[in-house]
Amino acid sequence: MSCLNSANDECLSLLPVYCFDPRDYGKSSSGFDKTGPFRAQFLIESVSELRKNLEARGSNLVVRVGKPEAVLVELAKEIGADAIYAHREVSHDEVKAEGKIENAMKEEGVEVNYFWGSTLYHLDDLPFKVEDLPSNYGAFKDKVQKLEIRKTIAALDQLKSLPSRGDVQLGDIPSLLDLGINPSARTSQEGKPTMVGGETEALNRLKSFAADCQARLTKGGNQKGGNNSVFGANFSCKISPWLAMGSISPRSMFDELKKTISTPSTPRNGSGDTGLNWLMYELQWRDFFRFITKKYSSAKTQVEAGPATACTGALA
């Protein structure tokens, strides 16, 4: 949230933007769908709720289907933007897209401000440089498990208004057909539980998970293994899709569970005896993979290939 808060604090007006990059859809070189119908629908629902949440705070969301480096330049010209605020990503395709955006904005004299998010531990707090990141999880965990986790930044109740200059149309949120995806493909699993995208569902699931953890600890029930356990593999299917989509952050998850569990303790290994321990275990693994991806996607020897991914940004 530091990205949005900073943009709101430093600018006179704010134009939140989400781009559905067409390069994310269709078939890959291997013949597989780049984005399947279930993930695409989940994303559409997430963006729809993001627009509603921004609208409730006095703002709104501009939605476009197009390449971010082209869409953002066009919008920046239209409103006379001075800067772009966005979160850094880590994979090769996303880093490549960020480079294209920076180059395009540099030609227009628009400043690009990137912020770090999406991990439990902040990049700047790591006790080593990214290029010195341990190549195995055990060594990584030993170095980071005593780090202090930054507090969650509260969401703003009110945002700056949209720019008065330019007649920017908000744009429609695309359907599956608009993205070139056959909606009938989703009927193949009809009758099975579906996941609804968006922050509201993410928070509801987190609260439910936290309550289950507390109930099991209070009753002294089995906390390891088993198909009905709230820990272990069953944890991931409850939370990870919303975490991956950015509907909820790792630190907000940690804070919520820490408030719920009556006697949380920092995990010493992956088999902790509280929901907070399991959460830490899962999020530390997730951090390791994101940081190791950044380490190698940032390498100068990285071979350039593949499409750019969708990009969110705010113009100010």
C-alpha cells in the first residue's frame, strides 16, 4: 500500500490504471494457454472489486486492454502526468515490461517511481544483497527468520480526485471473450467449488482460516497432516490465489493471524504448532522463491525472451 499512499501524498491528483496485456493471453510457444479461463475470470473479478473499492474512496480505476508501455504513455500525455507509481515485480517477463515502460516514459519526461511489495520481508531489510542471496531455502531461512517484519500500512479512507485535465474514459472491464478466451471452457468443472476473486473474499477467507486455527488450538486438536487440517497443504488452497493476485498482502495476513492466535511464537522450523507458525513457514518459502527469481531475472546474463505481463500503475 506504500505505493498508493505515496502517490496520494505527493500528487495533486491521481489516476489509477490497470492494463490487461494482450501478450498474457492466447497460446504459448509450447501450445498451452498463457492464461486459462479460471484464472482469467478470477482476475476479472479482482479488478472489478478493485474499481469498486477505489470508487468508495473517491477515486476510480481506468481499465485498458493493451500493452502497458503504449497505454500508459497515451494516458500520461492526455492528463499531463508528472510521474508513474507502481510496484516492482520479479520475473523476467515482468522486469522486461518495466524496462519498456521506463524507456517510453523517459522519452516523455515522466518520472517512474517503483516500490517494493508482495513479500513478508522487505527487500531493503534483507541482511544481504540480492545477488548474494543463498541458493537454498535452509540458508535463506536461517538468515531472515530473526528479521523484524514491517507493520502493515493502513489503507486510506479517501484518495485524491481524478485529474481534471483530459477527458479520460474509465473503460469497460473486459469479458473472457474480449480476452480471446472461450467462456464455455469453464463449464468443464461445473459443480466444483469456485473461487471468487477480490479483496472481500480474500479477507473473509483469512478470517475464517484464523478462526479455524484458534478453534483447533483451543480444543487441542490435531495440528499436523490430515485432509481436514487447516495447516499444511490445505493452507495453500485457502489463501494463495488471492495472495498471488495481490488482493491481500503477506504482511496483512501475518498481522491478522497474529491478532487472532492468543499465544503466537516465531517458528524455529517448518513444523510449528500454531497457525502463525504454519503461515510463517509458507510465507518464508514464498519470499525465498520471489527473491531468488529477482536474483536471476536481474542478472545481466539473462536471455531476453517471452511476452510481457499485465501491469498495474497509477498516473499522477
